[in-house]
Amino acid sequence: MWNEKYSAEHYIFGTKPNDFLAQNFNVFTERNILCLAEGEGRNAVFLAKQGYTVTAVDASLAGLDKARKLAAENNVTVEFIHDDMEKYDLGNEKWDGIVSIFFHIPGNIRRELHRKVVVGLKNGGVMLLEAYTPEQQKYGTGGPPTADSTMAADLMMTAELLTQELKGLQFSHILELEREVVEGTDHSGTAAVVQVIASK
């Protein structure tokens, strides 16, 4: 599915970084950042332009091709890795920061990934996340592409869920809110989101 979506000539989520990341990237006081399910590269390229050492993982070859092109156009270096996030090894105390922007996977897989996030962060490392909440289903301005509302809800997140799944981190910011999201053609309009900044 994602290879097909990312095969579009344009960048479906745009080339500018996610607003929440752009406003808060300075929470990463050290250099080594991992971007989960990075897609077409906009957030990884933004972080590289700020001077961070960035690794970006995605399962879509089409997305990574566009991400590499975007990095080249911006004269930055990003390590792009083709892998399934369910299988990718985040390591042990390896990352100064981990970024997850609108990355929606089934709850059982997500819980295991978030366990690996906590293990993979260095002491003092920071997780920054923005995701849709189940309330997003009433807006239709982006989010997991499924007509099954129960399945869609399982792919989305709440503050309560994230507090449980990222146990072991200290939350400096955790908030559910409605905000305008304008990110390319596939995320545009009022959205129900949850935001997290949490450190180990």
C-alpha cells in the first residue's frame, strides 16, 4: 500500500517538517536521532539541516527513494534504512532521540515497538511523538486508511495508552488536542492528535 502511495510524483505529506517537531526539536540536546517510519524524508531532512546525525527507517522503497532525493536536494546526509519497524533492532541505549510522527500500526505491534524505544534510548534521551487519536475518525483529514472503525481505533493512540506503553520514560509534555494539520495532500485540516515529549 505505502509503495503505491509514495509512488505519486508529489510528496504526499509535503517536504516541510511536522509542526510539532519543528517547534520542539531543540529538546534533542545530543546529536544521534532515529526517525521511525520516516516515509518521504521530510522530518529526517529537517533534523539533518539542524545539525543532527539522523538515521531514518521505513518499509517502503518508494518512500525512501523520495527521501534520498529530498536529502540530496537539501545537501544533507541521512542514513536511510529499508526495514520493517516490527523487525528493526533499535539496540540498547543507542539513541539520543527517537521521533515518531503519525506512525500507526496495530496495537500489539506498537506496544512491543514502544518497549524497544524505551530500551533503545540512552539515559537522558528523548522520545518525541505525534499521532492521531480515535477521535480523528470523525474528521477524515488523515489517519489510518481503513473503513473498519474498530480496527482504525486500534491503530490510533491516546495519552493514557502512551503513558502505559512508554513506561520508564518521564513525560514533560503529553497532551490530546485538536489542531490544524497541513502536511501535503494526505494530511490537511482539523485533526485530533496526541503529542508526547518524554525522556529516559
